Amino acid sequence: MTALRSLTEAVGNTPLVRLARIDAETPGVELWAKCEFFNPGGSVKDRAALGMIQDGFERGVARPGMTLIDATSGNTGIAYAWIGAALGLRVCLVMPLNVSAARKRIAKAFGCEVIFSDPMEQSDGAIRMVRRLVAEQPGRYFYPDQYSNPANPGAHERGTGAEIWRQTQGRVTHLVCGIGTGGTVMGTGRRLRRENPKVEVIAVEPLEPLHGLEGLKHMPSSLVPDIYKEAELTRKLNVATDAGWDMSARLAREEGLFVGHSGGAAVAGALQVARALRERGAPGVVVTVLPDRADRYFEPTRADPPTPW
């Protein structure tokens, strides 16, 4: 184990795990999952949040005494919250009212302020509210804007993509990744294609505009993040909510991986890619990203004990 000056130094270098029982369906095609829930805050968003905060202070747009504010569907907010606590930075989060109860409670536990936006407007409503708050009080807030900040994909280009390349010993042929802000798929894909231009980069998107895959965006019906560049993708795959939920359950039962529904959707998409390769008789090393654990999605019941927050 390593001695750390700050917990922020523990972000990254997450394990890559073979999905051996699932890829038994596709002999000759390997299926691997990047386990991002090993980050200190429990999700892939720790990488982007830390990268944007560090970049903000380096560029001078973040200064002592300012409050970090951003829109989030949950995981980026939790990342901001714990990193803010670790660095002594005040944090205010704007999130849709219908994000999971677990995410709300975790964010508040780190001491940050939480403002809720209209649940019917999903993440787009939170974005609009943050922009209004920042415009009304200029100079008070440091607004990283995860949907437009190049430091978001930059964190994955330096970290996630480099790690996958190293962990697969350069054998990766396909990256299959869900679309949230677009930072993970864009940054990771850029790094892998820099190493090997033949790597295919495939984004997983919810099939329906109103879906149950929390954290993923249906781009045709959403405000498209500035950092998302669809032209850089090989293609997109549409995955239904039921398929994402079913795969999450399967991963728990067959692989011991207790992951969220966005991760289930990503693996469902990766399995589609692997099956297509198998049908053509083509070998492949398909890598996907598991953004978080399933406990982020648990709802409290009346039997749950009260918490101090």
C-alpha cells in the first residue's frame, strides 16, 4: 500500500477485469471491464472532477474563497464533494430532484450545498439553473462546467486511455463506453487511437429519450455537451433500459460485479460488439467502462435506519 499526502492522489490506476463467464458466449473475442468504482469517490467521475479542479486553479479561474458550482446527475457531484472536502474547497451542486436518494445523501454527507432542479428537465434543467445562478452572482462561483470543459476528456486521455492501453498490452481493438457528458468516451478514445488508429470507439446511448439509465444521455433529445464530438466515434449503439438493468443483474450473479445500470448498458453494448465479431469469425479485445457501483442507485425503505445527514 502507498502512503498518500492527500486522498486525491488515489484517483486512477483502476483494475481491468476479464468478463470470463459473459465472453464465454463469444469464443475468440475477449471482453474486459475497466472498474472505475475503485476510485476513492466510487466512480469514473473522480478523474474528470479532479482534472477540472486542478486545471481551474492552474489557469487562475478558481481562487481561494470561491465556491465550486456545477450541474450533475450524481456521480460528478459526489466527486466534487469529496475532493472539495479533501482540498478545503466549498462546493454547491445542482442536480435533478429525481437522482437516486443514495447520491443525494452521499453528496450532503461531505458537507456541500445541494440545489434541486426540475426532475422532468433531467440534467438539461440542472445545466440551465447553474448558468442562471452564475450569471446572477459573477465572481462568487468557480464553474468548471463539466459539459464544456476540455479538462474533462483530458483527464481520460492522460489516465483512463493510457491505463487501458497498458493493461491490455496494446491488444485492445474496441472501446465501448456510455455517453454522459461525453468526457470518458472522447478522452479515452482519443488516447487509444493515438496509440493505434485502428481501435474502434463505440458509444452506448439510451434507446429512449425518457429512459431509466441514470447518468447516460440520449443525445438527439438533449443539450449536446460541447466536449462531445460525434464525428470522432466509429459508431453509436442504442441500448434499452431493460437491457441495461438486466445486464447489471447478470454481472452481479455471474461475475461478482455489483455495478450501476449505466455500466450494465455499457456491457450490454460491448456484448453486442463481441457477438458481431464472433459471427464474422474475427478476433477482438473489447474493453468497456463500469462507471460506478449499484449501491449508488439504492432507494431507502421505511425499514432503513436514520442517517445523521
